[in-house]
Amino acid sequence: MTRDIPEPFSDKLFAARLQAARARPYLATALYALHIVESRQVPTMGVDRYWRCYVSPAFVDYAPVEELASILVHEVSHLLRDHHGRSDRFARRHELTGPAERLRMNIAADAEINDDAFGDGLVQPEGAVVPAKLGLPNGGLMEDYLRQFRLGRLTEEMAWLDCGSGADGLDREWELGPDGADGLSEQERDAVRFRVAQGIVGRPGNAPQGWRRWADEALHPPQPWRDLLGAAIRSAASAPGAGADYTYGRPARRSAGLPGIVLPSLRRTPPRVSVIIDTSGSVSDAELGSALLEVAAISRAVGGRRDLVTVLSCDAAARIAQPLCRAEGIPLVGGGGTDLRTGFAKALRARPHPDVIVVLTDGQTPWPSSRPACRTVVGLFRRESSWSEDDPDYFPEKPPQWARAVYIGTSV
């Protein structure tokens, strides 16, 4: 049975919501966007993806206001952090099915929230899942925790856990669903998230690190850079003229209309790709490691023909062009200044010519003055602050318009 929550529960819940908003003022917009619904089927309290909060009257009657305030903050955190959408995506990506896996997602989502949720006016509810109970460190995301634990001895006492579809994406029979009353539309949900994120960014000292990270990503969502980079390479490789040549091995159909004359046909061949990796001192070891991973992805993007991918490491001078055997075995030599024009020149002198040039760099380089005779894709390592310690006002020129530029990396 599910219905709007009546007296006397409403007074206690409204008092709890007021206490929660006072303890976490940056979440007030989200707390008051929740529509509270009584349900005798929900174990304690849970949310659906439409921002309805289902409460057990028996639990509300039993729990003190202070604990209800903490649980309201916990439940609204599931919705703000899109745990239902993230759980669905994780389940599809890893082919996970069944209620046991959804319970595991609920546990992992709780661990993400609860590592810094309590204190400063909020008590820790009885039975709250924190990373330490799973033998895991604080500060992780739901996806991180899902890769690090399985259901077992440490999770036996968590089998009762049920925060609703808003936590793990699995619809419950006690939820009203998309057609029920008082749910928020997708646009309304996004507006709530945006206002909360604005409040956190405006007064970051009031929010813990986890919430500041969330707010930054909510206001500036990271690009799906792997998809963008792969799409840019495939687009360049399939462009007119890329990997195309004429052959007499199969005469053109037009030859039938010209007796005695054999015309060549156009043959599509796999495109050749030259990858120029910036190995200057301004590029970190982690970014060089990421570049090698991208080389492997580039090989897959052109059909897995490693013999068609050549890698150049380049700072102020272009190094030896390495044919791709295994990405992790490519020596990346450099560490000086940056002038990727030498890399372009060396790549374009290769025989046969590349059809696509891919540059992985932080952007601190002069660019060729003229457009190369092939498609160019630039993957830029992100920089959050000044690009030069010696000149705080320095910011490198953007790649030329003839290059397709994609920012790579997880930070924004």
C-alpha cells in the first residue's frame, strides 16, 4: 500500500528534513524537491529515480528525528549522484543481472556516500554501510568499490539493504513508476542537480571533497573522450582519398563502354596511421602511459592491423619511427622542449605516406604553418591550471582548424 504520508508522521519527517537542510545547506534544494510517500512495503526508507521518497510508517515511528535527518541526506545523495543510471550502465557494460548484483550495487553506492556523509550535525545511522566495513579505503566511487568486493561474509548483515531503484536502478513493486503522481521530469531532476552543484561550487568550504568533485563534474561534465577520439580517427580514416588507390587488377565498370581501353578501378585499402606522441618535459609519466593505451585503441579503430600504425616519440626532435607490435613495448624518448613540427615532417616523409596523423600532446608546441596532405587528429592532455610555471599567464595556441581536436583524460 502506497499513499501520501499523513499525520502524525509528516510532522516528524518535516522536522527531520529541516534538520538535514540546516546540517547540509548545500543540499536543501534537493531535500525539498523530494516528494515523500508512505509505503508499508519499503523496509525503512527508499527512493525511486523520479525523486519520490518512500517511507515506512513503522520505521518513522521508531527512529529518532536525528537519524531520519541523516537517512534523508543519504537517500537524496543517491539521486543527486545518479546511482540508478550509473548502476544500469555498469550492469550493461559488465553483463550483470539479477537482484544479488543489484544489492551489490546498492552496497557500493552506499559506501561512496557514507565515507564522508556524517558528523557536523548528522549522526551515523545504525547499520550504515561505510567502506571500512568492506575492508576498503574511503574516497572511492561506486564503480571503484564494485570492482573490489563480492557478496560474502563481510556483507551478510547488509542483505536487508534496500534504498530503492534510485540507488541501484532496479524497479520495486512498491514504487509508483514513471506514470505515478508527483514524480520529477528529467528536466526537473537536472535542474535540481544544477542548483545544488552551483551552491557547492559557490561555497566550497562547506562541502567535503566528495561533494566538491561531484559538483565540478555536474557543472562541467567530462567529454566521453575515448569515444570522441575513436570517432575522429575513424572519420579521418574513412574520408574520401584516405586509403584509396587505383588498381588494374580489377578493371573499372566503365571499361565496358570503351572497347579496347582498360580503366583502373578505385580500391579501398586499410588506412595507414602515424601517431606522434609528445614526450617533452611538460608531459607526465601518467600521460605517457595513457598515450600508449590510446595507441592500442587506435590500432583497434583501424581494424587491428598493427603493421599499418607507426609511432613517433617527439619533443624538440623526432625520434625513430616505431612500427606497432605491442604498445607497451614502444620506447618513448624525450624530456626536453617541444616542437612537434619535426614529428609532422618525419611522419610525412615516410613511404608509403600516412593517411591519418594522430598527435597526442599537451599543446605546448608550435604547429605546422600549412595543412598536411592527410587528415590530422589531435588528442590534447588536459591542464587545469597555468601551462607554464615560469609564465602564469601563458596559454598555448589552439591546434589549427584543419586538425580535429579532442581533449583526453578524466579531469575537467
